[in-house]
Amino acid sequence: MKRLAIIDDWGGMVSAQTVWKRLEGRARIDAFQDTLADEDALAQRLAPYEIVVPTRERTFFRASLLGRLSALRMIAIGGRWTGQVDLAAAAARGVVVTDTEGSGVNAFEHTVALMMALVRRVPQEDRATREGHWQTPPIGVDMHGKTLGVIGLGRIGGKMAAFGRLLGMRVLATGITLTDERAAAAGATRVDLDTLLRDSDVVSVHYRLSDKTRGLITARHLGLMKPGAFLVNTARGPIVDERALVDALRARRIAGAALDVFDVEPLPKNHPLLALDNVVLTPHLGFVTAEGYGIFFGQATESILAYLDGKTPPRVVTARS
């Protein structure tokens, strides 16, 4: 029987999906709830497996790792391929790589939840209420009449622009390829990054991580923000200089931040963000919903079944030329 490893199964929520029952009698499934950063340890763990199911980009399959996994024949990614597998190296070793669609709404909804929790101090007031306090300072703020700055007016950023308009906010947007016409169609005004940071009351980050966006928002950029402004990042941690952000929050040069993504995930136990009272933190939950996981691992199972049947799986990802 084929051996299959579900890796990076934080909280056991992936292996708990009922869809895996479709593989009963076809594959022996093992699940691992931790993430191994050490390549030697990871290679040793995955050595027996022909099929590996990773979630998003929690683990990277570089050429050096792939070269050590002689039994590996399939990587069925839960979520979209974003560079977490070296496709050329996989192809050279005869490893088929597949990915899946996403829900299209879960990241947007989580961004909305974080934004509103941040500006209305929901986590802080929840804790205070449980401790016997009632309405503690500082006071929250309304969004109506404020300015929302959207960095990356794509699928998720466009929904955030619409939400901002629903709240009665002015919406500014910036993007690497954004045009005035596309911004206007989304109900936003295109501006450069500096202007957006300087004029916005809430800044929401929605870029994909790439060589162009890594480290995009620096200490200088954070210094442009209003003292009463908030930053929301549900995109990728390395887009924002995390150390500079910690410094800005600690010195209260900005009012607060809501973060779902970090430079290192899971967030280390001694991370300075954990000691700050003006930040809302969630453990990369933007895509973690029952519906999102249903799509991820339902489609991954379809691909695995096709592979086991000797067919070409749907959504095979091939190396870009």
C-alpha cells in the first residue's frame, strides 16, 4: 500500500477532514502536527513516503530536499503553488506536483474581522471584562469618514475596498501594476505608497510575497503613518519589516496593528509582539475555515486518487519557462 504523509497539520485540523476516508484501502496515511525547519530531520521523516500533502507554504521543498527523498513521487499541495516547491527539481526527479483552488472569501473575511477587532479593541475589552473591568481606555474609533489604504488591489484587496466604501470610508490604493482606471472601477483612488501611508487611517496589506514585495514596508514607511493609524497584514509577514514594526508599536508611533502573518511561523514563544498591548495576533488563520479546507483537501484527494489510478491528476503544476 502507498504511504502518504500529511505534514504541517497544525492542530490536527487537516487530518480530521472526512475526505481522507476516500483513500481507505488505497494509502496508509500518517499525519504530523509540527513543522520541521531542519532539512536533515525533515528528510529523515519523509523518506518512506511516496505522497506528501503539505499545507500552503509551511514547508519548502527545495532541490536539496527533493534529492534526498527517493521514494517521493507526488506532492499534493493544499492551496495554491506559490513557489514552495522547486518545480524544475521535482520534474527532474519524476515528482508530480499538484495544487488546489482557494475559497476566494476566507482571507477577506478574516481581514475584516481583524480590522474591526483592532480599531474597536475587541480582544483587549474581552480580556478586561473577564478580569472584572468595564470599558477600559483607550477608547475605540469609528471607521466612517476615515481613510482606508489598500496595498495591492487584487482579489482580496478589491473586496476590502468595497468593505471600506460600505463603512463610508475614503479608499486609497496602490499596486505594482495598478492603473487609475482599475482603481476607480474598485471605488478607490490610486496613489503612490508614501502618499497612501501618510494619508490613511487604516492600512491593509494584500500583496503576494515576491522579490519585489519582500521588505517593501520599511521603518521609513512606517514613520510616514499617522500616530493614530492602524496597520493590518493578512498577506505575508516578510512584506513588512517586522523589527521596525515592533519598534513603532512599542514606541506607539502608530496606534496599533493586526497581524495574521509573521516572518517565522509558528510565532516563537518569546517574540516581542507577544508582549505588546496594541496588537491583535492570529496564527495565520486567513485561509483556515471549514469551507477553505474542504476545497483544499477535497481537491488534493481528487488529485491523489487520479495518481493512484494511473491517470494525470487535475491541477498539475509545471515549471514556468
